[in-house]
Amino acid sequence: MDKILFNDSIVQRDKLIDIEDRGYQFGDGIYEVIGVYDGNFFMLDEHLERLERSAKEIRLSFPYQKQQLKERLEKLVTVNQLKEGVIYLQITRGEAERWHHFPSDDTKPNLVAYTKLEETLMEEENNGAAAVLTEDIRWLRCDIKTLNLLPNVLAKQKAVEHDAVEAIFYRGDIITEASASNVFIVKNGEVYTHPANNYILNGITRRKVLALCMDLGIKVNEETYSVQDLLTADEVFVTATKLDVVPIIRVDQQSIGTGYPGKITQKIVEAFRASVQELVRSS
Ligand SMILES: *Cc1c(COP(=O)(O)O)cnc(C)c1O
């Protein structure tokens, strides 16, 4: 785990970033977390496409050939011999004297990527986990995966302090998503999740789950739903890279449905595992 990708080369992890890197000072940058299963990337193209989109939305130049970046990330996984885990990748607007406005055009972005061991949360996936509710105090461009994560940090800390796996955000009366995952509910055999607009980050795992539901013949409604809808849902689950699909069996003090992972959620968990198995087998 001792090598990192720094801009265009794989180097030792002791590389130092300048104190005037804009990521450090302003959170002025973007990131991705990409799942690795038995040494294979899960939906790498989708992650790199979203990265490129995030760059465009914050007007950060993206001076990388996606194919080349892909090859370097694959090399990083190989040299670090990562089996189960993630690649964390971030790009900042680079190093420059601290002024809020963009630095001069010759300032180069800083790209850093490293590998991290991470196991799938089997226990939570099998038995379900708790979540807490918290107000969504984020900005109105939650569709961009930016380094500005203070509201998410505060929300997740609240979850941890309540032995919960996630903090679910509500904006007004509407459930948006969770601090680092997307939220789904099941009502009368149909799945509901917030539409992919500026109020949520459109997860790659979310997209995979939508496709799996289609295959399974489960109707999905990309529609908003209320806090009350969540609390009275038959089933609730959250999705994110490496979290995969985790059933939520309690929200604050309220049991969800039977208080155990629901039938539809379990089907989706199974289908997701099968798609990971398929990836591993086909490699
Ligand atoms: C990254 C993230 C997700 C999950 O996205 P995946 O691509 O599935 O990992 C959900 N919500 C937020 C706020 C995120 O930052």
C-alpha cells in the first residue's frame, strides 16, 4: 500500500503537498472512491466519467486521457497488490497563493490516488443496520462530488455517536440521500429513490441497483418521498461504493417494517453480490 499515483507517475507515499494547495485551503477539488473486488475495478468507466463531469461543473481543467488514467490506476492496484478495497482519487485546482478566485491558467491541478484496504460490511449487509435522521444543510450542487464535505462529516459523526451506519438527510420534508450513500425505500413492492438532480450525488452503486431492479422486474420510482414515507416504509436500504447495499432496520427510535431486512432488499443484495461475483469470475 506504499505507492501512490501523483499526477502522471507512481511514486512513494511520502510525497508532500504544498500548504497552498487549493484542496487544503478551500476544499477546491473533486474526488472519487472506486471499489476493488479481488483486484478488479467495479464500474471504473462510470467513476471516471463522473470525475470528468465533476471537473467540468467546477470549471477545473481535466488534462487527463481517460484511457491513460485508467491504465495508471490499474497499475497502482497491481503494484500495491490490492485485493479488496478502494482507490481514493482526488484532483485539486493546484498550488497557488491564497486568493479565492481561480489561480492563473498555468497552475496545474494536483491529482493524487492511493489504495486502501476495505472489507464489505457483511454483518450489516446480512442483518441490517441503524440510521439517524439529520437536516440536509448542504449547498445546492450536491450532484458534484467535491472535497467540501463538512456537512457530511458532521452528519456521519452524529451517526457514529448513535451506533448508526449512516445519517439520512432531509431537506424540508423530503429525504434526499445520506451522508455518503444513496437512500431507497420499498412500499407495496415498489422501490422509491430521490431523482438524480442537484439535491443528491448520483451514486454509481445507485445506478447499478436501478439496473438490477429492472432485471429483477422490481418497479422503481425515481420520485421524492417524505420523512414520514421513510419512517413508515416496508423496507429501507442505502447504497454506496464498498458499502454495497445495506438494509436499514431502524431510523432514530423507529423500527422499519418488521425490524429485519426485507424481502426485496435481500433480493437486491443477492443480485448485487452476483454481479460482483460475475466481475471476479470474468477477470
Ligand atoms: C459518493 C457518494 C455517494 C455514493 O456514490 P457511489 O458512487 O455509489 O459510491 C452517495 N452520496 C454522497 C453524498 C456521496 O458523496
